[in-house]
Amino acid sequence: MPLTIINSFASWVLKQRIHQIELFLKYPNEVQEELLMNLIQSSKNTALGKEYDYASIHSYAAFSERIPISTYEELQPLIERTRKGEQNVFWETPIKWFAKSSGTTNAKSKFIPVSNEALEDCHYKGSKDLLCLYLNNNEDSELFLGKSLRLGGSSQIYEDNNTFFGDLSAILIENMPIWAEFSSTPSNKISLMSEWETKIAAIINETKNENVTSFAGVPSWMLVLMNKMLEETGKGNLFELWPNLEVYFHGGVNFEPYRDQYKKILPKKEFKYYEIYNASEGFFAIQDLNYSSDLLLMLDYGIFYEFIPMDTFGTPDQKTIRLADVELFKNYALVITTNSGLWRYLIGDTVRFTSLNPYRIRVTGRTKHHINVFGEELMVENTDQAIAKACKMTQTEVVDYTVAPIFMEGKEKGAHEWMIEFKDNPADLSQFQKALDESIQSLNSDYEAKRYNNMTLNPLVINVARKNLFYDWLKDKDKLGGQHKIPRLSNQRDYLEQLKSMQFEIIQ
């Protein structure tokens, strides 16, 4: 069958989903309420369902009053029971897959349950919807005339007590439908390789001669791969290697600090960038418009959403609200109830709504990755945007960064201390420092108030990292590739001090 016919047929099939998407766009709150009741009723005979008498819960009010908000640590005993072979603990159907995720705040591994329902009705459905929305916005797309280059995690699947665990990307590849494998590169064997640097070389060797029309992965690690690809092939940009490239599907970290670097290796204005918001716990939102930074919250993936306003988060006044009660431009901690049996689970991400009809969001950071030592409420979204602004103002490129507080001592005022790795060090560091500080003030009024006349905060301090410092830090912690990323902000100095101690140390 000619590729043009395959491209047309695949596009037609995917776009049939648009009518279902339109349904939850029209009745978002009703779809969410019905979904919640289905989750509750289907789990009434589980151990957790019996403990909380799910059978008698018939409203959101009863659900929110009876079921507590939970962190991973609080759910871990139930998850461990299932990992040891016991079923029907927190979800009605057998769970044999667990997405292993160490995160960046805790060295201890997390094992997130992944049910068959979550694989089919959430993760794979999200991947298909991403293509559906892209194709709906780009009628002349020839996406399926070539292949999608995917860059996932670096862990294979491991077995324990007849259950299996690994990176989410490895689980998805292991269960991938044939049509998806046919349209992807590199092969499953290479995609599942564990050793990052060997894997990169193998990906380059296998994909450099393919007709790649799209690629997908975390921006920081994808940039490493693409720069190595150009270095190996001697090409000036990616279009010289793959002339039919049309879109990059990305997620995992904020794209803004990397945007200008991607524009240099993808120098075509019409090239598209599409963002997704997914995690081991589920697939949550998709960019649904060309050239947008807002993500459409997907409401029929078996996930019920709740939100905690960040101005009450962690306080005695903490409150949780449902989707129907959110407000524009406020930061919320995200709480999810899923078709893998995560009940009122505090995932650790923060979001804000940019539209209520339809519900569109932006991811603003992590509940643990912010700085509020001096009342400045600095979010990752602020620092990512400030870095991008400062780079543009000073013609500089940043590879990676992290920020920590300098605590007040005696009469000494506080400050923020940065560790920044530049692609090429700025000609005038003080100019970059000033541009960065002023950019943060323009984006965060609380920070601006604390910086006024150096009232509470002194000007920020910048340490210029040696080349590959952040890469070596991740390598030292066995966190190269996949979803692993640098913790941008912290209320403590641990990460910064570790990096400073490695500043003059070369990891072999």
C-alpha cells in the first residue's frame, strides 16, 4: 500500500476522535462528575472501597469528606501489597505493571501502579489524541509518510513476584500496539537500552538514515541527542538530515529555556512545537492549538481532577476544590483520582488555568520545587521565563540551572544563589545578572517587593558552572536520560552544595 494512502487513512482514523473531544469540551463538569462516580462504584469491592464504604458514596461532597488526600508515602503500604501479588486492594482489575520513578526530591524509588485501563484509556489514548489534535490543526500534514523519533527512558522491564516494573516509557514500549511500533524509530531493542551513552550512539546510528517527520521526548535530553546527531553527521541543522521534519512533541520540563537553542537547529518558522503534560501517574493535558503555550485538560481519560489553592497549601486552612470551582491565573496543587487506583493523590505538580471555556492550563512547577524562604513565592515558571528573557536580552544560551536561598545571618540579608551552566559564558556576567534579576522582578511581584531597595533580599548571586557539571551530577546519581531532570528550585541548599562540591571534579 503506498505511503500516501497510509498517511491519509491514518489521519482520517485519528480525526474521528474529535467528536468525542467536543463532548467533554461542551459538558466538562458533567463528564468529570460521571467519571468520578464510575471510578467509585467500580472499586466498591476493593479493600480500600470496603474500608471507606464506597458503595454509599453518591456525591462529590461525600467523596471529598470521606477520602483523605494522600501522598505516595501514605499510599505505599497498599501499593506494596499489590507488588507482592495481592490484588483488588485499591483497584478492581489485576495490576501487574508499575512505573518506577525516583523523582528528584527523594532517592527512594516510587512504584506507580499502571492498570490495563490506564494503559489503554489514558496513556495510549493521550498519544493518539496528541496526533488527532495536531492533524486536525494541520490538514496538509504528511506525518505518516515518515517515522517519529522517540527518546524515552533508559530502563528495561524487571520482574518481581509476577509483577513488572520499569520506566513508564519502557512499559509503554513493551505494550505498544503494532501500528505505533511500525511508525516509530529507533527499534524497541535500542529504545529499551539501559546505558545512556551507548544508547545515544545506537540511536544516532539507526535513525540518521530514516525519513524522520517528527520527534518526541524531554527537551533537555532531546537537545543532547540532536546536538550529537549534528556533530556525528556534520550537518548544519536537522533539516539537512531530515528534510521532512514538521513537528516536535515535547514534555517533562518547561520548554522556554530551550526554545532559542531549538530554533538554531530547526531554522524554519513553519516548524511546529506541540507540548504535552504527562507523568507516570497519567496523561493529563495536550496543546490543542498551533503556536500556543496553553494545554487542554483532557477530561475523559479515567482521571478525576481536584485542586488545592497554593495560598492555602500545607496550612491549617488548606482546602480542595473540584474543576467547576477553579479560577483563572491562580496557582493550584494538582490532586488526581485515577483508573489505576490512585485515590485523591497529591502528584506534586502545580498548575494555573489560562482559560475556563475550555479548561486550559499551564504547568507552573512543583509543590516542593519553589522558593518561599522570604515570602517571595518564586515558582519554576517564573525562573524559566526569566532565564529565557535574560538570554534574549544578552544573546546568551543557558544549558541548565538550579537556585537555592542564601539564608539571613545576623544583620546579613538573604538572597538567591544560582548555579548556571552556559553554552558559552557571557561576555559580561554582571549584565546577565542584572537582566535576570530585573526579569524575575517583572514576573513576580512578591520577589519585586522583597528586592525593593534591597529591603529583604540582596541582588541574586550567580555561580558559573563548568562545562557538563549538571550532566556529571545526574550521571553520578545514575539519572541520565528519560524523565530525570535537574531540580530547578529548592527551599534548602542541598542540591546547590552538591553541585558546588563537584564544580572542579570531572566524572569519568
